[in-house]
Amino acid sequence: MTHREILEALAGLLAALFTALLSSTIVAVALPTIIADLNGTQTQFAWIITTALLANAASTPIWGKLADLFNKKLLVQTAIVVFVAGSILAGFATNVPVLLAARVIQGIGMGGLTALVVAVIGSIIPPRERGRYSGYMGAVMAVSMSGGPILGGIIVDSPLGWRWCFFISIPIALAAMLLLQRTLHLVTERKQNVSIDWLGATLLTAGVSVLLIWVSFAGKAGYYEWLSWETLAYVGAGVGLLAATVVVESKVADPIIPLKIVTERTTALAIIASVAVGVGMFGATAFLGQYFQTARGYSPTAAGLLTIPMVLGSLVASVVSGQLITRFGRWKPFLVLGAVLQVIGFGLLGFLDHATPMWLIGVYIAIVGLGTGMLMQNLVLAVQNTVSVRNIGAASSSVAFFRTFGGAIGVSVLGSILATRVTTLSADGFAALGIDTGSAGGGGNLDLAALPEPVAEIIRHAYGDATGLLFLVAAIIALVTVAAVAFIPNRPLRKTIDIVTEEKVPAPAEH
């Protein structure tokens, strides 16, 4: 494809990706208002994020496998339709359970867009030239990540209300579908006797779901303790299901996660790094909007604006690293530097409390953004450089799956830590006022406007002082990313779309 043809196709692909990314960021800032309006709790706050990420993660390898078997263009358009259906249901949700179901549908569509866009790009652009175009992807990610919170805040603060945070994505998604119809033209190699590993996908999703349910409710009043027979049952069931997944994947003809690919050294280390990146990126940053609004009292619009330093850092790192990788062909230094910057940024945010100067928070999250921008696409690039086009969908989606899986774990675990810590700090604050709260605390109703000012102030301070612990945990997990990327083989980027195997010249016949 010529440069112009690639740009035309890329326009439709990035429009689809923009839709998925916007839906995540636009909702993040609106969640405190949504939870207050629907009378939700801190646990439900985390699950509104977790359900979408879990559905995203569970469906990503399925979409990736389908991308290696069927028409990628049709699959991208199908993912858009699924996403639109989920957005419509979410916009009309009247309670948290309906919203959770809608987020699952949205997550399935987002999983398709996340996996398929990367797979298509890998099918039309050689790895050495991909850095040239990753700048465009970085720009789209930056606009969606920065514009989403701002747009979400404006919508929530306007007469439209939070429901339009879901409706606004629909016309953009439909425009992306029409754009793809006109610009994306791919030749489909149809395979015979194709089978989808539905059993493996079901076992994988069930195993992950059981573990996330365990983490969400362990240690909370009214449920069960971390060390209890319920914990043993949940963990045993989850680990057992995941072990069964490995057994199934090793025996089926077309595994949903090809063990041969994911156990290759580069892919395996990239997956480990992606899990840690997902925990830090989705898990820790998902609670930034809540910190700005609940702990510091900013409006949704202002909370969106306050995340811009992180987004600008991600944009600069993504574009600059992509251009330098294309120019020099060296990618590993950017992975190592990005991982180190994430550790530094999250470590500094570990000192966050309810009175930290806002300009200092801006510097810290900018450092996190720089690290994330260098890691996200370059991890996928390192993996795509080691596999053939025939397996690029499965390989790319495996990295995306484990990154999102890490995000789902991060949101669930860190949300549980936050709720427990807020409960403790709130109880201490109420005790100082002579108020006996019993077992109530941070997991209760988050509609602070309905509470007396002294009570609301205690809860705000509790959220502000508890949030720093989340980033400290994220910093520890980010150390895993540093170790993983340090051991990834530093292979030169190939200049061809597919792997070229040199034919062996037959030896001269002996006489």
C-alpha cells in the first residue's frame, strides 16, 4: 500500500479506536455523579469500571483469533455495532445492575476494536515503518484521553446530564463505520475447517471472574475475611478454572490463546509487562477523577481538565518515541525508560493526601503519562516483530488481553483497598466527633451533597488520604514492568510486513 492508501485506511481505523477510548475516559469523570444518582457504593463504583475491562479482556483473544480467520474489516464493523448497542443500553440505565450489564456489552465491543485495529495495522505496515504511523495513533489516544474527561465533565455539568456521556459515542461510532467502509480494503484468506475455542474462552472468563469477585468483597463488612473458607473456595475455583484453561489450550487445534506464541520469550515478557502496565494504568489512574471530585471538591469539568498533564505526557512520549524508533530502528531503550518513569511517577503519587498542592500532582501524573506513552504501543511493536502476519492477530490480542486483564485486576484490587482504607479513616474521623458509625464507612453512599458538612468533610479527607496508598501499590507493581522489559531480547525491527525465511541452497551432489 502507498503512504496515501495507508493514511486513508488508518483514518477509519483510528476513528473506531477513538470511539472505544473516548467511551472509557468520558465515563471515568462522570462516575462519581452516576453512582450518587443511582445510589451506588464504592464497590459498585469499581465494578462499573471492572465489568467493562473484564468483558474487554475476555473478548479480546476471541476477536484476535477471528481476525486471523475472517475478514478483519467486517469484524471491526461488527465490534462497532456491539459497542453502540451497549452504549444505548447504558444511556437508559435506571439502576446499577442494568448499567453493569450495559458495560459488559460495551466491553465486548471495545475488546474487538482494541484487538482488531492493532491487528489490521500490523497487517498493512512493516514493523520498521510502524513507528512513523504510531504518532497518529498516539495523537488519537491523547485527544480521546484528554478530551474525554473534559467532554464528560461538561456534559455532566450541563442540562444534558450524565446519560449523554454514553449517547455521545454513538454518532462517532457510526461515522467510523462508514469511513471504514470506504477506506479499508483487505484481502481475506479463508481457511477450511475453522474452529473457535469456545470452551477455552469460557473457562478463561469464568476463572478471571471468580477471582475478581473474590477480591471485590474480601475483607468487607457483611461479606467474608481475607483468610476464610470463602476465600479458599473462591481462590481454589478460580485457579482450578485457569488451570483447566491451560490444559484445553494445549490440546485444541485452534486455541484462543496460542501457548506456542505466548510462551515465546519476547511475547511472554511483553505479556508480563503488559499485566503490570494495566494494573498501574487502569487501576491507579481510574481513581484520579474520584480523587479530584470527592477529596478535593472539584466539578466534573475541572476534574477532566486536571488530568491533562498526564495525557500530554503520554502524547509527547508516544509521538517522539515512535518517530525515533522509525529513524534509528532501536526500540528497547524506550521500553526501559518508560517503565522506570512509571515507577518514579507512581512512587511520587504515593505521597498524595487531601492537601497535596495541585501543581505538584500535575507534575507527578505527567511523569506517569510519559512512561505510559513509551510502553503501550511499543510493547505491541516488540511482539509483532517476532510473529508472522498469519499469527499477528492472536499475538497482538494476547498482549492487549493481558494488559486489560491487569487493568481489571488493578481496579478491583485497588478499589477494595481504597474502600477498606476509607472505612478505617472515616471511622477514626467520626470517632473524634463522637459519632458511632458501627460498620458503615467508605463503602456506603457516595452522595456527599446529601450529608451534613462536618460528615462530608471527614469522608473527603478520608478519600484524599487513602488514595496515595493506591499509587504506592501501583509503584511496587510497576517494578515488575521494569524487570520484564529489561530481559526482552533486543531484536532489530524487520523491514518487511511478514517474516522472510531464507531458502536453503541445496548442497552440490557428491560424485
